[in-house]
Amino acid sequence: MTVRPWRIAAVFIASHLATSIAAAEDILIFAAASTAPALEEVIHQYSEFSGDRVRASYASSGALARQLDNGAPVSLYLSANSKWMGWVVYAAVTN
């Protein structure tokens, strides 16, 4: 059986959202633009299953990281660049 990448992403997102955003009115995901095709499928399937409203904002990993550092209210950040992900983690720990 072949496991498709969007299925892995769906499991990750669903488990993350189920544990940390149970009472959210609206879920906002910041995601690298390169993840848009797969993520749109995941969002569609998750929304049908849960009834939650999920929105995604796509841009470069760096642009989204800087928005997070400036306090953007986001539920989940999906970076296509491990260096920017590390930068976000470091900024969160040091601020």
C-alpha cells in the first residue's frame, strides 16, 4: 500500500488541531505556497469531517515566519524550509 503525502499531512493536522484547538471558532494555517495543492485537499477533507472552518494563508516560509514573530494569530505553521522553522522555534523560545 502506498501512503500519499497528503494523507500523512491530514493525520498530522487533524491530530494537532484535535488536541490544541478544540474550541476554536476559526482555524488559520500559515503554509508555504508550495504546499497549497496538498493542503487544500487536506483542509477540504478535515472540514467535511469536523465541521470546523479552516482557512489557509499561503506565502513564502520566511514571510510567514516574520508575521508569526510579529504576533499573527495563527493555529498552525507549515514551513517548506527547515531553517525558517528553526527560526520560528528560536524566536518563540527567546521572546
